[in-house]
Amino acid sequence: MKIINIFKTGLTAIALTFTTSSVQAQDLMARQAPIDSRLRAVDSVAIKRLLKAESMENPSGDLYQTWANEFVNYDQALPAEYRIDLRDFHMPCESRVVNSHFGYRRQFGRNHYGTDIKVYVGDTIRAAFSGKVRVVQDQGRYRGYGKYIIIRHSNGLETTYGHLSKQLVREDQVVRAGDPIGLGGSTGFSTGPHLHFETRLLGEKINPEKLFSFEAGDVRGDYYIWRRNGRSQLMAAHDVSNLPEVEDKAEESRAYQQKRIAERQSRSRVHKVRSGDTLSKIARKYGTTVDRLCRLNNISRSKALKPGQILKCS
Ligand SMILES: [Zn+2]
């Protein structure tokens, strides 16, 4: 905000210099009003531009506490409700053919956290919204996303673009909706050229097809009101302006965070040793290592276990 004040002061000084040097003192009062209103107009445009620049520099800075040039599992609670403005959307590619949807895939025995859109190698991939490029990484030819990009947007979303053949942007680069960011490909865990496209809100995975119709190349609504209680919904802009202010949430959010921490702690498990148990058997059971078990319980690898003994396992 400081920068805006300096800017305002600067403008006022310029205007006053201009005024006093070109008119008589007695005319000053008479001429003051139109200059003031002109100044206000210039001011509000300049302030809007500065605010916009600021939000491009640190998109959704109110939501995200961190900025890192790597994949992040956010350990931050989302507010009870978050209004995602979708109106700036641009199709990430020309193609409107969806190959694979969000959700569980029996074929691979795991969840698919994005939408796969058919593209050809070399097709232009574009930023879905304006924002700032957070990650430009390569997970290798056959692993994960392959060459991928994550962009953070000022509407709260982060979008991911996977399996690219080429990345055209740098980390920390500011992009506008529709700007080319890469070329389609089939790098990483992929059986053929396609764009793997993800939308997340502070790490919370959202099915992109809830927000966009890729077949139509458009958003499904002006806003997506994300709600922690599961009652998320699409809304037209004029309905959003009628929504009651979200009571925040700081308090509620803190309570939620505490609940999550409590849940995590309750998951920290203990094991009661039974006859026949070995450290490696217990480690396997709790998905940990013998070394870690030893460290947690302050024992050596060769220590004999006694039935009934309690071991911390995580
Ligand atoms: Zn995919």
C-alpha cells in the first residue's frame, strides 16, 4: 500500500506545481475543483493498476502463506467458504476432447486428480487464468507428470499442466490467461499424447469438469463457491453479489486446523508387541522403517522385544 501513497503524493505534487505556475493565486480556488476530480480519476485508474500489479506479483497472497518453486502439500486450513472467480478462464488447449475424467481409475488402482484432454505433440498449451508460474519441473520420461507446470492464480486456484513436450515459461514468470506456456506431449506416466490438467484450491483437489465444460470450451458458471461442508456450487456473478458476507472464519478456520492436528496426532500409533513380532515386521505393518522405530523408541536394532511391550510407531 505504501507505494500507492507515494504515487498519490507524487501526482498531487505534480498537479499543484502545474496549477500554481500557470494561474493566479486568486484563480486557484476556482480551478481547484476540476483538477481535483481529474486527479481523482487518474488516481483511481493508477491505483487499480497498482493493485492489479500487486496481485499479479503475489496472486492470492491472502490465501497462501507460502510460495515455493516445487510441488507442495499445503498444511494450511481452507476457510469455510471460498469464492473462485472463473470469469477470466481461457481454454488450456484447442482440443475439446476429454480422454479421461477425474476420480478413481480401476485400471491403475488409484485416483486421477485431473482431467485428461486429447492433444497432439507440439500443440500449444495455454494458461487457463492470469497468474504467476510457481513450478516448472521435469519428473522424467516415464514418471509422474513428466514435464509439468503449476501456475497460481489470483482467484485462489492453482492449475497444473502435465506430460508436456516443452515448457515455454520460467518459474516466477507472470502470465496472462491464454498465454502460451508449453507444448503438448506424452512425457511422464502417460500412454499417449494428452494434457493432464488439474485444478486445486490450497491443495484441495477440485474436479476441473465441475468448473469447466471442456467440450464447450467455457466455464460452467461465473463463480464456483467452494464450501468445506461439501455444498460447493456454481453461481452467476449477480447472485454472488447477493450472497451474505462470509463471516470469517479466522475463528472457525483455527478450530478446523486444530481438529486436523488432533486427527493427525491420534493417528500417531502405538503397537503392543506380541510373541513372534520383529522390528522389521512391525515397521512393515506401520509403513515405517526399522531405523525410525529404533529412533522413536530410543532402542537399538538388536534389542530383543518382549511381548506386551509398547512401541511408538509414528
Ligand atoms: Zn491425467
